[in-house]
Amino acid sequence: MAGTLYVVATPIGNLEDITLRALRVLREVDLIACEDTRHTARLLAHFNIHRPTTSYHEHNEAEKAERLLEKLESGLQIALVSDAGTPCISDPGYRIVRGAHQRGVRVIPVPGPCSFIAALSASGRASDAFTFLGFLPARKNARTAALDELAGEDRTSIFFESPERLLETLEDLERILGSRPLTIARELTKIYEELFSGTAREAVAHFSKKPVKGEVVLIVEPGASTPGSLDSLDLAVLRARIATLAQTLGLTKTEAVKQLARELNVSRRELYRRLIEDEER
Ligand code: SAM
């Protein structure tokens, strides 16, 4: 009979956050599949758990997943853990879980801490609908494009961010999305835990004081949900603004129109249409 794959959440900092069920499962399984065995060894040592571990986060992840799946098919009980929090949230563990489903191996979640859920729950930001976007792209152009997409987003957006890139991302956020309320949740459940609330500009001022350290979740509130109307706006004034944006920020005309549409919270397509109609008159 095939074994079972337990997907076990572990603490994101404070070890008291481990659940009783996670402890029992980790004590009972035949094998614990980890991102980094040295990291998980510290957790297991703290709770006096002595089970074999193996890393699934190696050079050849596909081959490693295959070997774990064979073990599951041969009847082993395996716990899948990540370095911190809930496994398979922006880490490669999902390959094993997907493979287990495909082969008819039972998958059991053992829920517990998750950084972005903890951040959202303590942020006071609108949480009835939200999008979790994982890590923002590291490259500037791709990151700008990802943030551009948020201009029309009417749900709260959540990202993981590295401390080294936080300031740059906040500057991009301010440039692209203006003064949206946001929360920066840093080092949750750890000694230097911090929940910062404010605008991107305020956050830049706050986090520029000293190097940002630790782990960070960024939560951005949606823009105004109903796009504004162009009816009351003077097209000559809009053209002048587009020229100024193009000149001062070095933007192409298309980019300047995009930027203006964001500033005014109007539909970019509608703004183009009005400008072209006006030109043809
Ligand atoms: N599995 C994890 C979870 O459930 O939250 C997330 C793994 S993801 C690869 C790692 C990212 O999670 C970090 O770069 C950081 O953005 C976020 N993170 C993890 N622990 C955190 C903490 N204690 N405080 C704030 N963010 C944290």
C-alpha cells in the first residue's frame, strides 16, 4: 500500500508556533523531506525529534522528487517541510505534492504558520479579496511591469521582498502607484518584529535610516476601485501634462500617457481614444 505525504507547516521564527499535530507527525514519519537539512536539523533538535531527513532542494530537483515519490509508492510515510512556514509557498516542494496526486498517493496538509497570512491578518488592510504575487522580479524592467499591472488592481496585493531590494521597490511603488496605503511586515514572530503602516514615501523615509535587515512581506492596498471619468478634464491641459512627463522623466509618449492615466485613475485606453479623437477633429 502506498504511503502518505504530510505537508507540514513549521514556525516562521518563534518556535512556540509549532502545532501539536506537526510535532506528532514529524515524530511518526519514516522520512522528513526538507529544503535545507541543516536548517530543519535545528528545529528537530529543539524538539528532540530524531527522524531521518533528506533535501528536496538540490541541483536536480526533478530527479530528487522522483526518488521521494518512489519511496511514497513503496509505502513510506514522508513529511514535507520548508525552511520556515507553510511548504510550497514560493518554494519548489509543489513538484513532489503534484507528483503524489498524480500517482494516487494520499496528501495530508498539516497547517500552521505562513508569513504572508500572518502579515495580512495583523495589517488591518482589506482582506476579503487579495492577490499573493510571491517574489517581485529582481530585474528593474520586469519589476516595473509587474507593478504597472497593479494600477487597475482592486484587491489587496501581497509580495515577498528581499531586505536589500526593499527601498528600490518602494521607490518604484511610489513612482508607479502613488500614495497607496501599504504595510511592511518585517521579521514576524522574531525579536525585531516590525509592522510599518504608511505610504511608499513614508516607508522610504523610515527604512532609509539604517540598512534593512531580516525577512519582509509587503502589502499594498488597492487603488480607487472605480476608475475616474475623463469628461470633466480639459484635453489641452492633459496634452501639456503628457509633454511635461515625457520631458522630465524621459518617457516615450506612450509611457507618458500610461503614467498620466495612473495619476488620474482613468482608463488608459479611454485616455488614448479621447486624445486621438481630439487630434482627428
Ligand atoms: N513558506 C514560507 C511561508 O509560509 O511564509 C515562505 C517561504 S518564501 C521562500 C520566504 C519569504 O517569506 C521571505 O523572503 C519573506 O519574504 C517571507 N518570510 C518568511 N518568514 C518571514 C518572517 N518571519 N517575517 C516576514 N516575512 C517572512
